[in-house]
Amino acid sequence: MANNDQIILDQILEQQRAQRAPSASKSNFFETFVVEQVLKDADLSEEEIESGLVGDGGDGGIDGIYIFANGDLVQEDFEVSTLKKNVSLEIVILQAKTSAGFGEDTLNRLVAVTNDLFDLSKPVESFKAVYNEGVRSAVENFRAVYKELAARFPSLQFRYVYASRGDAKQVHPNVARKADVLKDAIGKLFSSAQFRFEFVGASEILDLARRKPTTSFELQFSESISAQGGYVTLVKLAEFAKFITDNDKKLRKNLFDANVRDYQGTTQVNEEIKKSLRSKSDENFWWLNNGVTIIAAKAVQSGKTITIEDPQLVNGLQTSTEIFNYFQDTNTGGDEREVMVRIIVPGKAEISDRIIKATNSQTNIPPASLRATDKVHRDIEAYLEPFGIFYDRRKNQHKNEGRSTEQIISIPLLAQAIMSISMQRPDNARARPSSLLKRDEDYAKIFSSEYPIELYYIAAKLIKAIQSYLRGRDDLQPKDKNNILFYVAMYVASRLAGKAKPSVDELARIHPERIDQVGIEESVKIVYDEYAALGASDAVAKGSNLQPRLIERRLAEEYPTGR
């Protein structure tokens, strides 16, 4: 008999599914919802959540695998070279079942897949007949990152989460003991690794769902100058370290603006910051450092405390990270030095953008980190909103405001869509999910003020429609959906434009009402058949063979003239 928490959870899940992802099945939405709640502090986008889902036939009891390096999600194109010292590597393995209990068989499968795939002496491909490509690909990604970081002796943590609609306080002893068997397996494979296992039931899922991200923070200061629009303060290093550290003693990533959140690792500037922190000379830290800039929705001073609503640290990430590291691994007792912190309440988004650009122009910040402040993105945002499409210039902004998943498009996803339909490079879009915008050459070809603004509307509407359709295809593996998404976008766009190789202007003239499920379904079948004929793998999706088969064979046959 279902308890109250199960009944409430079921109601919330159905309401959320209907509002956010109506095309998803109940079981698939449950997986996504669980990942979202368990990894809430990681601030993952919908695309990042879906990229880690691997559950289906041959999953070895795993529905999702997520790898984090110093708190950042490690995707296939992650640049390991940016990680220098004090590297923390965490791998999160999730199983989410809609059953009303916790079964021993699930733990047995997790033990087996752990002994098989996390034993570095065993080639992952030797288990091709046992585990699906999504699982194997995720483990290969972990192995590659771990081996590359081995010489830097990263701290390693395995976190297993088994979630269901059951009661986590009523787990059978035989099932609970299997978690200890899993712990022993990890201990034998990685002797220095930390291990966590969590049974997460209906009550725990509800508690996580009710926990809203903290948006109001207090900052203790020593001295302050207040003026219209903000404050300039001196803050003791220890107080600032508390401000940027969460309850798990990790750097609070959500404080750092998504536009400017790349820590540059070991650079001359950071080495100088580190040196000045550890020298503990008579010189105050703020004498030697430009400090930190925070923009906020609201800031109110009371005594020696400023309460900051929705703070975003837009300049000083390098300084902040070095201060965090300093208080993590150094004897800081008696350190009374201070850092200068500017708190600005700009009021308007365009003013925030100017502050971000101006304050970061003094430091060698990669251009890609500042992309979202460009005028072209503000124009796209303004153009899409009347059509009910919300452009996430700031990561997860609209999701946190309660918008439907199917109405939100991120900058990276729109870039991948444009690269797929106008440049006809779905292979590149698939292979570089997180680094596509880092090269100026690519960026200029994707986001140009010379393109008709309608192009971005067509691309956004098309990619979201295809995503929605694929979410409802339970017969396809999660990895296969991800692999064919951008090829389908290219194919549908070409058919709607009536040419194998349409121009930007021809794509922009597509009537959005012609984007329908029938056309998407037909294109999915054509793309999948060619994808399967080549081997249906990550290598096929990232390689150079599938794109010409679709353009030169399929589309050229449909549209032999006017190419």
C-alpha cells in the first residue's frame, strides 16, 4: 500500500512531466527528475542531464553516469589540461526505478558492472556484448580522464545512488549488505578512493525537490563605502572563503556567473595570487590584488553584514578559487588580511553585461567566456520570447523560473543547431558539446549579425521539436537519441527548405508551422537507418561518414536540382 509520500511524489511527477516534458514516458521522466534532484548543486542544464543518461537494455543496472572534475561536468570534449593541482574527481552512478522498493538484484548488477568496467586491466570493448554503448562510452571517458590525471594524484570519489518510490528506511538487510560488497569492490580497484552509497526513497526525493537553491547570502565585512547602486567593501579572507564555500566544503559554483566561470588553472597571474596568499607578509592582500566584483538583484547593509540577493560573481574567479584553495589546504589561523569586494546592483540586464565585459577586460579571460554578453544574444533573446521560446543567456535562468523544458534553449544547444542546419556539420556539433564556442572562427560562423534573425527562431523551434519527439521514443537508446539529434535537424531543415544544401536565407524563410511530427518521424527513420548501417556508435556520430551519406545519397536523390 502506497504511503503519503509516494502518493504526493507521484502527483508531483505527473504534474511536472505534463508541464515540462509531456513527450517523455513516466519512467524516463522519473530518471531525469531523480538526476536533477540528486545533482541539484551541480546546476546541470537539461542537455547535460540527458548526456549522462545511459539506462536501457544492457545498462548493467545503471541509468546515469556523471563525472565531475573540481565540480565541473566532464563531457567528451573536456579540456583536462586546465586542471593542475588539488584535482578532485567524482563519478556519480545512479539507478532510478519507479518500483515501490529496493531490490537485491539491482545491487548485484551494480557490483558486476563495477568489477567489469572499472577494472582498468580489462578493455571496455571486451564487454561490447554485455553492456550498451552509453555505459561503455561513459566509462571510457572516466578512464581517459583518470589516466591523464594520474600523475597529479587526484582525489577520487565514487558515489552510487539507488533511487525508487520506496521507503529508504525500510531497506531489507540483505539489500543493504550488498552496498558493503560494492564498497569492497571499489576498495580493491581504487585503494585510495572515497565511497558513498545512498538509498533514496520517496521521502528523500521530496525533500530534495522542496529544497530550493539558496538565493540570499550574507557577507561579513570589515569596512564599507556605500553609494547609489552598491557597495565597496573590505572582507577578511576567512569570511570571503565562507561566502564561497557550501555545506559540503566545496566551492559554491552557482555563485559564479555562467558567462565567466572558467578557472584558468596554473597561470602566472594565479601563481602570483597563490604566492601572495601563502607569504603572510605585512602587506594586506587587497593592496596586491584587484579584488572581486559581484552583481546582485538586491543588497542591504545591516551593521557589518550585507545581505545579497541572487549574487553572481562576475570578476575575480581566479582570486576566489585561490582563496578557496588556500583555506582548504593551508594553516590559515590568525590570518587577518582582507580582499576588496565590490557589490553592484545594476537593475538592468544590459548594464550587467557591460559590467561583466568591463571588469573582465583587465584579465586574460578566454573570449568564449564572455559570449553571452554579445549584442547578438540579446537580440536573439528578445526575438524568441514572443514566440514562447526562452533563451538561456544565463544558465538555467528560465528553468529556475519554472518554464517548461520544451520552451527553453541554451546558447550551446542553439549553436549546435545552427552548426547542423546552416553549416551542415552535425558531426562537429555532436563531437564538441561544450567547446563549440571557444574558437573565434566557429563562433563568427554561428552567431553573426549578418544572418537573418529568423534563422535562429527556425533553428530553435526545430531542435526543440526534434528533442521532444525523441524523448517519446522509448525504443531508442538514450545514447542513440543523442547521436542522431543533430543529423535529424540537418535532414529536416534541408527537406523543409527543399534543397540538399540550402542557404542561410532559404533556411530563414522556412515557415515554422511546417515543422511537424510526421516530417520529423520520417527523417528520424532515414537518419537512423544510415546511422545503424555504419555501426550505430559514438564514433559514427562524431565521424565523417554519416553526413555525406545523408547529403550526397539521400537528400541529393530527393532534390537533384537547385542544390
